[in-house]
Amino acid sequence: MYLAIDLGTSAVKVGLFDRTGGWASLETVEYSLSTPAPQWVECDLSTYWGAVVRGIGAALQTARGAGPIDIAALSISSQGETLVVLDRDGLPLRPAIVWLDNRASDEAEELKNYFGLDEIYRRTGQIESIPTWTAAKISWLAKHEPGVHERAGRFVLLEDWLIYRLTGAPIGEHSLYVTTLLLDIRRRQWWLEMLDHIGIDVGQLSPLVAPGVVAGLLSPSVASELGLPPALPVVAGALDQVLAATGAANIRPGLLTENTGTVLGLATCVPSIPLQRAHGLPMCLHVIPDMYCAQPCGQTAGLVLRWFGDNFYGAPSARFAVHPPYYDIINEARDIAAGADGLIVVPHLAGAQFPEFDPSASAAIVGLTLAHTRGHVCRAVLEAVAFMLRSALQAMRSADIHLDELTSLGNSAESDIWTQIKADVCQLPVRRLECSEPSLLGAAMLCAVAVGDYSCVAEASSAMVRSRDVLKPDRRVAGAYDDAFANYQRVSVALRLTPAVLG
């Protein structure tokens, strides 16, 4: 068995997988973040560790209930950007600054002005300078908590810290550091000019290895605490989004994974980085050697459905808490024709990211008549997210990224209606997976390769990733959706060009 740990924003997930990709247990331990000041989001490291301990304990108990288990290795899927500051003895100097934290907005602006966005993109693959990035957070510490900055022995990310906690070795891995602005993505080396600018040196950062490398062995004391075998190999994992792509077999060019969560997260494997920042494609390092992962994002996706449910159906209740969320609401769209009888929803409730990049973009419901029902609005909401997906596909193709297959992840993939709408709008087959936690499965695949059960990630993928089904596009509605998508684009542009009309 392979033990996979996912360090999420609000929960730790732990899964035990076998060589076929089947799981023996899957546990979730939620925790709360602290907000000690406006725009601040922090978490004490003891909170993360407690969740890891409880998650592993529950996973082992569940799996052992079916018989003895033999764990070969563990690996980690991790959120990015969350900053951990350790002293020279490896002890935390303050709570972790979570990636959601926006206190460093002034510092992010200063980095943009100093280096320029084109140079930041050329070096790191990131198209913006925002307070999320770790470099801005470190710069903030230098100005506002100079004592912490001066006493820091290491500035690490959450995965580094957990590897250190498990093995005593402060090891990081390449993919997680791409969105810090500290790493030169092409050279896979530290961006020394950035380090110098924010006042740190290479010795204060973790030695980096590639995803899938054995970072160390589980220490005897921690093995005893966790109930795991001593000297268990701890395998360097990767950024959660990259491992989600890996666990969905998105390991070659031409494939696109989409995850309609709060936002619309996209990922595709590419052999090189587009030279021009104007393409708007944030880049990461894939777990596949010499491959990159383009990871654009739509600002609001599942959030629009949640807003619609909360405001058109009254306060959330147990009726809408079933899995997947708002399943009853989605069903109201079942009998509405493609195109929602001319109703268009523009879903930009909190601005727009890829491909519009307009933080002032707003949402709208356009074309309402007496003939429309609440079900029409629901259908238009589901179609709006599919139109966002089609817009992203077009933009990626304009950057010479060829895409021929789409895999849908997350809770939205549990809805046949919504998944079919995406297939019809994009006129692409949409694959769904048996495993509902591809980030964990991706981490398990790295374990399998690291201990020699498979020769490479591609071989592990063939054995461990299984499709549930493939929904093919209905050619009969292609014309209707071409027209509806054209209307969606016209309305979206009109809203952005006439802000004065909206007050």
C-alpha cells in the first residue's frame, strides 16, 4: 500500500492505495484557519500536525479492519505558497502565513515595479505579482516583523516542513516553488536576484529535488507516534493541482483536466513555456521530467451555483447539502433546452481571470422574459461555467496548445447534467474517473514509482488510473451552443465596455 497525504487549505486528507489504484481507506480531518487582522490568514503548525496524526490514525484503523497491510512509502500533495518560518533549530518562529493571506499587497506591487511583469513571467512562469506569492510574504516580514526575518534559519513551504517533521531532512521539491517567485522555472534554480532583493540567501531555503525522489526516511520517534513502519521512505510530492492532473492521467500534451470547484481550475501538460506573457497562461513544473503544466484559472465557477442556490432557493438547508452540493437545484435544469431559450448568464461575480483578466468584470442575467422559469436560470448558470471553459479552451489553442480530450474532476463531475453540458458546449468528449481524489492518487503513483513497483509515472498511470465513463458531445445541439456562446461573448464584452451604465 501507498500512504498519500493531501495538505489542503481547510483539511488534511489521507488515503491508502494499492498497486491498482484502489483505496483501502480515505479520511478527512478538517481544521480552522485564524484571521488575526483584516487580510491576514494564518494557521499554527500544531494544527496541521494534529490533523496529519489524526488522519493517518483513522486511515490505518479503517484499512487494518479489513486485514493486515504493508505500507511501502508515503508522499505528500500540498497547497502552494503557504509560508513557514523556522529558526536555526528548526522550530517555528510564528504561525504559517497561508496562501490566502493578502497582507503583502504593497510588497507584491513593489516587486512588480522593480522587476516588471515580463521579467517575472520569463523567470517564474507567473503572469502577475500578487500578495499570494511567497516572495511578497517574505518581503512583508522584513518590513513589519524584522525580528522574525532576522532570526529565520529557514523559509520553507508546508510540504518542506512536513518532510522535515517526518524525516529531519528539510527538503523541498521543484513544482511547489514555482508560485513563490523564488525559483527560475526554466533553470530549476533559485532566482538569485529575487532572493537578494527580499533579503534572504540560498542557505535559508530548502535543498530542492524533483517530485518523486525519496526525500528521507521516517524517523523512529515519528514512526512510533504515527503507527507506521520505521525507516518508511518519504517521497517528495508536488503541488496539489499538478498531482491532480497526474492522478487523472494528464501526463501528455493534448489532455485538459478541469475542476469546477469554487473557481474553475484547469491544467494541461505542455513541452515548453510560451514565450510571451500575453498568452496569460500561468505555468508550473509537471512531475513528468522536462514537461510543464499550464494552469489557468477562472475566478468564479461553482461559486456561481452556490450564489444562485442561496439567493433563489432561500438559505442553505440540509436539502441542498447532499453530495454533490446543490444536486437538487441542478436537476431543475434537466428539462430545459440547450441554450436556455435565449437566457444568458455572465458568471463574473468577483471579476474575471483567464482569459479576460479583468478584476472589475461583473455578472449579469440577460434576456429574461415571462416565459423563463427558475429552471431556465439554473440551466443558464450551468451553461455559463461551460462557456467559461470554452473560452479558456479557445485561448489555450491560440497559444498553440492542442487539446483533444477533457477530463472533469471534483464534485461537479458527479452531475451527469452538468458534465454533459460541458461536453456539448465544448464539443469534446468528457472523461470521468473512478477515483474522486486524484491529488491523493497522484501522490500514491509517485510512491509506486519511487519504490520500484513501476518504472515511470506513465506505467503507474496505466495501472492505477481508471475511467468511470466518457460522455460524448451531442452533435445535434452544437449549433445551438455556437449561437449561445457567441451571445455570451457579446454580452461579456458589452458589460466590460459600458461600466458607467452599471453605476
